[in-house]
Amino acid sequence: MSDLVWLIPMLPLVGSITLLLFGRRIGEPRSGWLATATVVTSFAATLGIYIDLLSRDEHHRRITSSLFTWVPAGDFSVDVGFLIDPLSLTMCLFITGVGALIHLYSIGYMHGDHNFSRFFAYLNLFTFSMLMLVLGDNLLLTFLGWEGVGACSYLLISFWFTEEKNASAGKKAFITNRIGDWGFMIAIFLTFFTFGSINYTEVLDTAASGQILESTATLIAVMLFIGAIGKSAQFPLYLWLPDAMAGPTPVSALIHAATMVTSGIYLLTRVNPILADAASWVPTMIAWVGVGTALFAATIAVAQNDIKKVLAYSTVSQLGYMFLAVGTGAYVAAIFHMVTHAFFKALLFLGSGSVIHGMNGDQDMRHYGGLRRFMPITSATFIVGWLAIAGVPPFSGFWSKDEILAFAWNESPVLWAFGLLTAVLTAFYMTRQVVLTFFGRYRFTDAQPEEIRAAWQARIEKATEVIADLANEIEKVQKEIEEARSQTETARTKLSEAQKAVNELIPNDDTESDPEALAAAVIEAEDQVLAADQKLHELENSLQLSEENRELAQKELEEIKDESETDSSVSNSILDDAPDTSKIQEYLPTEVKERIEHHPHESPWTMTLPLVILAGLATVAGLIQLPFSGTLKRLEHWLEPTLFGNEVHLHVETSTMWILAVVAIIGGLIGISIAIMTYQKKRIHYAIFEQPLLADAWTVDKKVSDFMGGPGIKGFKAVSSFDSRVIDGAVNGVARLIKWKSKSVQKIQNGFIRTYAALIGVGVVALLCWFLVRSNIL
Amino acid sequence: MSTALLASSTSSSFPVLPSLIIIPLIGALLVAVTSRQRPELLKLIAVITSVTTGAISIWLLSAFDSTPGSAEFQFGSQQQWLSDLGISWTFGIDGISLFLVVLTGVLFPLALLATNPEHSNRAWYGWLLVLEAGVMGVFVSLDLVMFFLCFEAVLVPMYFLIGRWGHDNRTYAATKFFLYTMAGSALMLVGILALAFLHAEATGGSITFDLVEIAEAQSLATTTARWVFLSFALGFAVKVPIFPLHTWLPDAHTEAPTAGSVILAGVLLKLGTYGFLRFGLYLFPEASHYFAPVFLTLGVIGILYGAVVATMQKDLKRLVAYSSVAHLGFIVLGTFALNTEGITGGLLQMINHGISTSALFLLVGMIYERTHTRQIQELGGLQRSAPLMAGIFTLVMLSSIGLPGLNGFVGEFLILLGVFNAHRWWAVVATIGVVLAALYLLWAYQRVFHGPTKEDKEAIRDLSLKEKLVLGPLVALIIFMGVYPRPVIERMEPAVDALIEHIETHVDEFHEPITQKGSSIGESNSSDHGAHE
């Protein structure tokens, strides 16, 4: 059976190659099923080997199987060979198991994507690389998997490449990882230099027998640690992981939570004899970096609003726990937590993917609320994941976290206190996430603050427009009044002329004129004057009315402005009560109406089935390592042969253990209670916790980007201009100098080089002819 | 001439190595005399002759005797030429030159097939074939004068290829290329003559330019040998090019037509690195060892410097050109590690760089054909309309970055491993170059292929069948050499071992740096072991 170990990585590889070559023809959804089938088969093969290994004696559970020699050069020779032992097999089991579930989930999640088959090709390629990483029987093959998963991670983060943000995130992940890989490569060189081999069996057996210098072991361990913090996103190389959330959510679940990011812990566990030989400050450093990162990332997770960002920082934090375990010599606890974390964090990520899927791609938790009514399976399974990560017994996370905390106590109470504080924060931010997403008021149809702001703006604009209209009208009326006045003037002049004519007629007694006609003219003129006066009067009335209206409108605008400034829903977060939009209802942007028409929905079975299975695993996974008796510590027995007796033995009394466990449970409950008080009961204002500095991730990322974009790029530019100005400038300077000097001796023709080149050409041909003749070839 | 070195190998009397030079030359002659009425024949002749040459080179691969210890030159042939002057037509290849011959044989037909000249077809094909003959001549010659003639003769066709078919600034670039490399190797001729005369004087024999004879005798005084070595090294350093003698390269690469860039990067740069191995280390083991720290340092500077300058390039082709400066830095580094891992890695890297960078230049050429620009900022979002091209670009890029499983990694890793064993700190610094390589290539890829499509650019078409056929073999080699480099390494190793043995024999107090192995293990006390518990 164990001869077939090569099948485990090979199946996903074949799947990947097939999909890369013929993916378009295979199409959706068949390429998804094909990819899933390869990983399921690979899981079955792993299971077969697991059973085979179980049937063996404990000391014969280490099998190597070599396919061919990969790089042979001088003393250096490395095979493509596999090492099967309890450690690598444990990794394989959950990589293929969780991997298969996530493949299945992706069939639903990636439905309708233009590059459906390419996605599965990459996912399969990733699974292959990850399996090579853990199965490789030497450091170089592990490095192959190590870089391979990095490349796949790059390809998958920037999968939706048309958005600049995703492309940048992919690049950032790869380059940050490469910084860590520098350490890994140096470690490989050092290992070969020290041991003359980089095969695990030889290196580890030699190291375990204590034959290497402490200084050498220290150097190798530190270099491997640098590699590990890159891949496993620990301080300060964690910066890429939150950005990596730009990838499709199944990718975040598989690569950036369950498998790839745990590689660093796997590597350090694998080389535990070297860590044991290293100076004692090395494990201490690992523990402190781990617990420091755990606390640091947990504080950031508290203030994130993007559902995936919370989980990303949570992952960084949980990985920190695993490093804490490795640093305190609790390798079993590290692997234990890795396994339980793989279950519950994959569950949480896939659950968040299901939520995002149901909410039209919106990732802001402030817009969710009350979703458990719409997504019963997603919410139920998510709640299981929450209980597991929050450390509520008997869910799996409790057991593994508790074991790590016990070992931390064993090492130093300060480490334990840090770990406990992280646990409290974890319970808090995860409860916050659950409450915001699944409980409380359904906020998706609420107008969001910026939308309310826009609506007020629209209303103010409308009122301003009314005022402007009125002003126009007033102007118009004023013009009309002018006109009417001049008309009145004209009418009066006419009247006085007519009256004058009548007056002149009487004394003259001129029979030529018609007195009746004159009288009629006077009457007409009188009428006209009357009409003009009336019109003027009317106009003046209307002007007054308009001016009054304008005053009113002005007042109303002031009122609206005041109201918009005092409307709390503009500045308030959506988390408070539903905003009162009655005054601006008709001004709200269309998005709000569209959202009202949208109905959140549960995801298809391909997505919910993995959730249910993972929820089951996240519940019971604690069973593999229960602290109550020696026989219940199954994982410890199973891993024992790979740990060379380097697993630290606890010097903590049973009573203390119980107290620690109870304290941890209480800590978790406190975190949960505070979050419920804040977000569900609203007794505490959330702004106390959601500090801007935390939301900004302590501004570390920003400062690093500023440095890269500022002094960093300036330095590069300086070197580049040094090249063109100084180095190339010197070359051209010499050329000019020669040209200038030689001009005084003889004119250099433009065709100089051409002639020269041609002469060489002729010479060559001549030599060739000679050659042909001499060697009797022609 | 130690004929024993040559006699053993081939059973056939067919002068197979000279044919590698003659066939392209015959092709060039045929191209020159082809009737004006039949222009379509030109490309056909060129392709047939270069494919034939390529086929012979591949046949060499299978006929090559790679049993361990078979370090002799194979397929040897020798013709007296100017016997009074000690100049002869001496040919032979070993594991060091074998794959460079094959690389040349493979790349020329691909470059010929991939591109068509914009004008003057006759001259184009003629010069390309002459160039192939010259390059082959460099790699198979075992006579110093022959070597030098071919080494210089290569400049002529390259000069015309850049100067006549290049881009806007071609005349400047061609002139610079020609004068720079010409000046670099001028001293080498003096060095060759001095070496031959001093050797004759020291041994009391007649004058000879036979490489093997001079190298095996090691008759020069130490100081003299160092001076002569420097005259050789200058010529090679320009050709490689080694920092700070590299500024002709970006100009020449950028201005050359696609086929020119492919040949320049794929093959011509290797003339320098090959020269260091064959005519530097072999002829002057002591001097090479003496000056090794200088070249190691320049190699490391080249790696970091090339990467940094590449990052800031605005022209995609120029960026690839500067990446060559970095890659060639690795090769120099491996060569002067003076151990099996380093030199084998360097040799592998010569082949890998030839494959990957040629593919990159072909791809850049294809992008240029479609968009008429090489400016990175004018490109964007190409992956949307040309997914296959983007996919192949990604693969080649990852190979150039040195991703394990692809060809670039094996060479780079062996180089760094070798250097680490010999000169730890150089390797520690040089490994930073691995990080920087990811930086400049990924950033360039993002700007060219990712992001939204530029508004004023229309969708480009994806790879044509012809382009797939040209890139196909390179992609296959990238994967094969990454997964199973063993057959290649095995054929190289006897020659590399012999070279190192040669150095060990002739340099006092020099031993191939070996791993600590037993030395530190066992010295340690187990007092700190298990300090945890």
C-alpha cells in the first residue's frame, strides 16, 4: 500500500494538467467535478496508507519511497522521494479531506465564472504542491511544495485580475513570502553544509543524536523560522494575509486558513531535533513572536467590518497560538490546534463565503443582521464554528487551545496571560461577528449613512433649485412691472391729450371737429388708464407673493440644512437603530430600492454540504486528543515517533490544570458576554472597542506601504539613474573623448564600423575557403 | 597535440563538429546566390539548413558518451592549418560545451521561424546563418586562434542584425555593441599571442595554439599567468557582461529585432561565460583562483544591481535585458565558486537562461507586434483578450524567478549551494537576488497583463498556431529541465569534475570546498541537547 504514496500528490497534479490543457472543452460544471474527484481519490489513498500504517508497529511507521533522482551534482544529490510517517500523514489527511470539501463547495461558489475550469486547475495544482510540501522526504522537495503553494496562492489571489486591487494583493503575497524563502534557502545550504545531506531521515537522526554544534543548530533553526513566519504570516511578515482575502473565498478557506499558512508550523515541527539542539533562546523567541502576533492580530480583528478581514486577522492570531505551542515545546498541541483550526476556520470561511454569496457580494457585516432567518444551514454551522474558535467546551477549539495554554503556563505565566487575553479577545470578536451577521435587526435594506448623506444633499439641491426658480420669476415680474408702468404713462399721456383736445374745442366752438368723437376718445383713454393701473396693481401683488414665497423657501432650505446636519443617521453607524428616512424617502439612491427587492438566500447543496460536514468535524475533533488520561491522548501517541522525545513534559499538577481550564472557559465567556452586551443588548457603546487605530491595523501596513512607495522606490530610482548617468555616461564619455581626440588626427567617417565589420566578414569567408580546401571537404 | 584526448570518441569519420559550422555557411552561400525571382526560397533554405544543424546537435546529445569519468573531448577532429605558426583546426566537445552547442542548434531555427524581417530578406537570412556558424565555431574550437576568430566573427552579423533591422535607436545601439565588445577583446588577442609564445619559450618546443596542450602544461610563471588571465578576462567580462561593463547590453537587446534579442540573450551572452570556463579556469587555474573573490563580488553586485535597475525600467524589453544582467551575475558567481555544484549550476543556468530569456523576448516581440508599443505603462489587462499568451508568460516568468519544478531553480540553487560552501557570505547576499527577481517580474506582469484593459487599446489576438509551435519546445524544455535535469547534469559532470581536478592539481593549497560533514558533527557536545526538558 505504501508503495502507492506517489498517487496522493499525483492525482491532483494530473487533474490540474488535464484542466489546464482541456479545461475549456470540459467546461462547467464537469471540470469542477473532475477536480473534486481527484482530491477525493487522493483522500481515499491517504486513508488506505493510514490504515496500513496503523497496522504496523509504532517504530516501523516511517516509510520512505523514492521515485527518481531529481538533482544530482557532485556531493549533492536529492531524490523526488516521499517520507510517510505519522506527522506527514496527519497533514495529508486533513489537506485532502478539507481540500476535497472545499473543491466541492467551489463548484457552487464559482458557478457562472468565466474562468471556472482555470480556477479548478489552480486549486488542484495547489493541492499537489501542498502534498509535496508535507510528503517530501527532504528539505528541497519541501521547498518545492513551499514555493509551489506560494505560486498557486499568487495565481488564485489575483484570480479576478481585472481589478488592480486583487492583482496587487497577489503580488504582495508572493513577494512577502519570498522574503521568508530567503531564510529557508539559507537554511537548506547550512543543512547541507553541516550534515552533507538534506534528507530528513539522515538530518533528523543525526541531529537527534546530538551530534551537531549548538551554534550551527541555532543558525539553521533561525533561518527556518524566518521562512516559517513568511508562509505562516507571523509578525512582521503577516502583512500579505489580510490582503490575500481579495481572492475567491474558497481560496481563503483552503489556502489562507486551513493548509498553506500552517506550513511554517509543520516545518518547525518536522525539524524538532534541530530546534532541540539550538540555543534555548530560539524556542523562547518562537513562543514570543507567536503569542505577540496572536494578541496583536486579535486586537485588530476586533475593529474590522469586512467579514473576511475579521477571519483573516483571526487566522494570523490562531497561527500565533501554534507558534506559541512550538516555542514551548508542545508540538502535539501545535498539530492538534492546526487540525481543529483547519476544521473550524475552513468552516467559518466557507460560511462567510455562503453569506457573501447570498448577499450579492457585500462583505460589510454592518449591512447584514438577522440573516439566520434566511440562511438556516449557514448560520447553524457558522455558530458551531464560532463556539469552536471561542473555546467553548466541548467543541474542538476548546481542547486544543486549552492544551496550548497549559504548555504556555508551564513555560511562563506571562506567556499564558498573553494567550488568555488573546482567547478573551477571540471570543469577543467572533461573537461580534456572529451577532452582527446572523442576529439583531435585518439591516441590509437600511439606507447606509453615505446614502442618507447623499439623499440629504439631493434634497438640499432640490430646495436650492426652487429658490433659484423663484428668483427667476421675481425678475420676470419686475420686468413686467416696468413695462406696465411705461404703459400706464403712455395711457395717461393719451388721456391728457384727449382732454386737452376737448378743452380747446369748447372755447373755439369749432364746428369742424366732432365733439362726440372727442368725448369718446376721452372715455377710451380713461378706460385704458384704468386698465393699466389695474394690471400694475396685479403685478405688484404677484411680486409681493413671490417674494414672500422666496423668503419661505429660503427659510425651508435653512431648516433642511439644519436638519441634515443634526440627522444622526448620517454620522451614526448603521449598527444603531434603523435610520429614519421618512423626510428623504424620495431622494434615496436607487441602490437602496434594489436592495429592498433583494432577498437573501441559502446557498446550493454543494456549498452547504461541506459546511455541515465541517461543522460535525469542528464539534468532535477534540476527541483525537483528550487530556483526561494517557490513553485518550491519541494524537500524542500517534505523533510520538516523529518527535524524537522532544515533546516537553508538563510539570503542572492536575488541580492547576483544572483551574487553568476553568479560567480559560470563564475568559471565553467574558469575551462572549461583553460582545453580546455591546452588539445585541446595546448596553455598551461599540465605539469603545472599535478604535480607529485598531481598524487601521495599528497603521503598520500603511507605514510599510508609505516607505515602499516613498524612500524605497526613490532608492531604486537613484540606482537606476546612476546606471544611465554614471556608468553608461562614463562609457559614452570615453567614446566622445576618443572621437574628439581622433578628429584632430583624421576624419572618422560614418561608415567606419560598417567598413570594418565588412572587412572582418570578408576575412572570415576567406579563412573558410581556405579551410574547405585544406580539409578536403569540398 | 594530445591526440589521445581526441581519438577515443567517435567511430564515424564524418567530421561532425565542422559540419555544424559548414552547414549554416553553405546555407548562407545558397541564400546569397538564390535567384531574385524566388524570394520565397530564402526562408526555406535558412530553415532547412538551421534545422539540419539543430538535428545534428541533437544527435550529438544521444551519441555523447556520458559514462562517469569520460571527461575527454569527444567527436574530435584535427586538421593542420598553418602548421608553421602552430595554428590548427582542432575541434572537440565535452560536457561543458555539449549543451551550448545543442542550445545554439535549437534556438536558431526557432528564432528563424518565429520572425520575418521587415525588409532585405536575403541579407537577413544570410547574416543569421553566418552568425550561427560563428557561434558554433566558438563552442567547438579547441585552438586559441580559431576560437578567437569565431569569437570576433560573431560581432559582424550581430552588428548588421541590430543596425539594419533594429528599432528606432538601432545605429547607436549597434555601434555601441560593436565597439564595446571589440575593445574588450582586443587585449585578448595580445593575451593569446603572449600565451603561445611564452608557452613555447618555457617548454622549448615549437609554437602552438592548442588549448589542451597549453592548459595541461601550465608552463607560465604565476605572475605572468595572472596578467595574461586578466587580458582574457576583460574580453569575457564585456561579453557576459559583468558589472560595470554591462551598459551595451540593454541598448543592444532593446534595439535589436526580436530574433536578434533572442540570439543575443540566448546564445551570445554565453560566449563570455563559456569563455571563462574553457579559457579562463582551464588555462589559468591559479589566476582564476587568485582573482575569484573579485569576480564573486562583481557577480553578486550584478545580481542585485541588475534586479534593482530592472525594477525601474519603463520599457518591457529593457526590463528583460536588465534581468539578464542579474541572471548572468548568478552564472559568474557559480563559475568562480570553483566547485562542482557551483560550476554545474552555472552551466545549467547558461542553458536555462538561454531557454527562458529567449522565450521572454519572443513573448515581448509578440506583444509588440500586436500593440506596437513596449512601454509598460501603455499596456494593461492583456490577460483578458490573450489568456494563453498570459499563461505562457506566467510560466516563463516563474521559471525566470526560479520556481522549483521549473528549469531556472535547479541552476540557481546549485550555484548558491556551491557558493555557500566556498564563500558563505557571498551566497547569503546573492540569495537576496531571488527575492528581487520576484519583485521586478511580478510587478511588470501585473502592469502588462492584469488590471483593466487600457481604453484606447483594442483587444489583442491570442497566440497563433505558428507562435504556439515556436513557444511549445521552449515550454517543454522549461518543465523538463525543472523536473528531470539529471540527464543534463550527468553529461556535464565528468567534464566539470575534470576541470576541478585540473584546478586542484595546479593550485597549491586549493581543495574543492567540501561540506563540513564529519568535521563539526562529533565535535559537539550534547550538553545543550534537549535543553527544553
